[in-house]
Amino acid sequence: MVKKVTTIYQTKWRRKLLVSFAGYVRDFFINVCIPVPLPESFQKIFYGDNVQFAFYVHPRRPEDIFVALPFLSFLKYLIPGNIFARVFSAFPPFVLEKVKCENGMSGVVISSVALPEWLLRNRRGAIREGVRGLQFANKIMKGKFFGLGGLWPMVTRRGLALRRYGKKMGKVITNGHCGTALSIYLTVGKIAQICEIPLDGMSIAIIGAGKMGTNLARVFAPQIGRLTLIDISDSRLRLVKEDLLEKHPALSVETLNSKTCPHMVPHALAKSHVAVCTTSNVSAILKPVSIPNNFIIIDDSRPEAIPRVLDGNSKVVLEGGLMKIRGIKLNYDYGFGLDENVFGCFAETYLLALDVGRTLRPTLGEVSGENFRNMREFCDKNHIEVGSFMSSSERILADRIRRIVRERHALIFPDLIKERDV
């Protein structure tokens, strides 16, 4: 395992110091001193238009805290590293950004100040922090949709641990997994389309056979020709493979334990056109040298598991599953710039608020096949499409994707390519 934590930011970006300070003072006061939801008139005064949805995130590393709250930067020189995460976990959540859409919808992104390592080590504390974010959202928004990003689905049992609290407040919680699965599915479909390779001719590797990896495997199983599952747990690999073959007996499925056979990971990847990384880990999990040449990885892990800058021009790490919402206005740079691209989990929260419960259902626990299909159709009707190919703030051109995947295709099926050329 690589101990270095990866980052997706390639350029320095900061919120304005005075604006962030004033906003945090406002949010701190509401968190600590206001026990009930604000009247709608005060919600408008403090947060603009009526807030129709909230999306809950957390910093991926200490630097994120000082990007969002630059007035706290002096603390990094005063707080010892061994208690850093514990100290910041005590800070109340705050509004990271306001979201505006050209259709009149508005939302907020709320962030905890708890770091991933603290959330993973303190599961009860993580649930309390999830409830604290939910309570804050309840005080400042009229809408009822509350989405989970980053590690929040994992540390709240895919949102199930927050359901009863949300029900008391009249809030609908969604873990975003359906939107994430849809965004990655559409991303792979877009790659196949521009490379002129049918999906049933694609080989895909999924790194991580947990909940998100399982969801993706189920989504891809009816469509693709070959699937490789990579995980550190033999029992998880066995259960997912049995489930897939029971429903799709013609599917070719291979499994690999990356803990017991790490040397086999590059070989497994080399037999795939594209890999999707879905793990949740505070450290990078894949060395750049393990990634074969002429290869594309979609990194959906949070925090990010694979460095965005790799040696050479033939290896690309794409941001995991982006969706494009036309006319959306964001004030915070998630690492790939300020444009219409958003993460699939965020898109799900927005879609639920846009649909107002008519067609779509929130995702709690497993991803429903029916809801996945409904969400895909809903996106088509509302002109919400797959996002750009982004690696950090770099936009990856379709020609580069086409060249890499076609060269990988030729390496996987050399005999087929020779026959075609003849």
C-alpha cells in the first residue's frame, strides 16, 4: 500500500478570507444558538433564495480546511499533527458554497470539518457528525433533500443510520450511489462510443468490491463482455461473482485478491480497456508503476486513491463519474475547475429536488435497478448529460482517449486486429 495521500488540486485556489470568516461566524451562530429551523424570511436573508437541497461533504485532507476556511490557516502551525484531526472534528459544519441553477433552483453544499481518518476511526462519532450536518441543514433550508458525498455514505451505513433523524425533520436522505453508478456507466459508454467499440466488446476492471463496486458490477453486467473484480477480501469477491453469474450466466467474470497477489494487479489491468476505482481509503492504493501503458482509470474513490499526474502521456486518471448540469453556478473548486461538471452523487441530490419525488426515489442501502433506469430517463428528458473527461483541472480530449483505448484494444485482441487489417 502506498502511504502517500494523493491530491487532485494542481493550482492554488482559496476562498476569500473575509467572506469565509463572515460566513463561518454566521453558520457557527446558527449551529450553536438556534435550536429550531429559521423562519423562511431569515433563511432568505442569510442564504439568499429558498434552499431546496443540501449536499454534505467533508475535507479530504488538512489542506482542504484551509482552502475553505483560510482564516484558520495559522492553526496548522500551532496544532500538533497527532491531534489535528481530533481538534477539527469539534468544529461545527458550515456552508461551503451556495448553488444556483438557471432553472431557478438553489441549494447549498455543507461541509463538516472532520477529516477522513477521524471519520473512519470513530464510527459513532461519525454518525453524530452526520446528524449534526443534517440538523444544520434543517435549520437553513426549506427543501427536504439532503445528499451525502465523500465518505458519508460509508460511515453512515449508506445513509441508513441517518434515516430516522431525517424522518423526524421531514428530510429525505440519499447516499448518491445511484447517481454515481449512472455517471460512471455513462462515462464508460461515452468512451466506448468515441472509440467505436461496442460495450459488449469491452473488458472492465473494478477495483474495490464493496457497495459501490458491487453496484457498478451489477449495472455493467448485462452490457459488457468481460469483468475483472479486484479487492482485498476473498469473501467479498466470491459473493459478488456468485451474484453476477446467477443473474448473468454468460458473463465472463474474473476475480483477484490484490492483498495476497499484488504482483498480479498490473496483469489484470492490462487485460481490461478501462478500470474504475471505487475504494474508500485515506491512502493511495495503486502505484503509478502498476498502471500499464495505454490505460485509463476512472477514480471514484474518496479521498482520491490514484495521483492525477502520471509519468508519460499514455496513462490517464479521470475524475470519477461527472455529470453536466447546464447553467449551474458553483463557487467552490472541487479540483476540476468551476464549470457545469458535478459529481454523480451531487447530481442525484439535485435530480431528486428537481423531480420533487414524482419519479425518482432516494438511494438508501442498495441501488435499485428500477431507480437507475428511471434516473437515466429523467436525465435524458431534462438535458442532463455525462460530464467532460477531466483529470484534475485538465480537460482530456476525445482524441487522446480514443488513441489510448484503441491501443489497449489492440494489445488485448492482437489476433482480431491482425485479421481486420488483412
